[in-house]
Amino acid sequence: MAPDAEVNLGLGWRGADGQRFQSTIVRVPPGEWPTWTRLQIAALPPEGAIDVGLGLTIENQSAADWAEVREFTLEAFE
């Protein structure tokens, strides 16, 4: 990725009535990633959250940039 590209990994929370809570987002460090790398994010759900979504956003990607992602998973820990 070009130095001005921005890649973010995030968790979005939702309540029973569809209310959206503040998301947890981390920026992936910029640079070249020549091998597969596992990215992880962890957060406690806000009170009242019943659903969570996982997202990856890429912004300011140049024409020569490319990204390949696979195997999104969610795990619950107690």
C-alpha cells in the first residue's frame, strides 16, 4: 500500500432495538506486507449490545495498490 493509504479494522455494535453503539476501530500500520499477516482486534461490548459486526476499510488506495484478505472470524472470550 502507498504511504497515504489507510487500512482500518473495526468492530461495530448494535442493540436489540437496532441502536448503533460507538465502534472500536484500529488503524493497521502502513507499509508493505509481503507475507500473510494475522490482524486481531479485541473489545468488550457496550452494555445492551446484542450484535457485533467486523469490518475492514481501505481508503486512499492508489491504482497500483492491491490488498488480499481472507478468513474473517469472530471469537468470544470469557
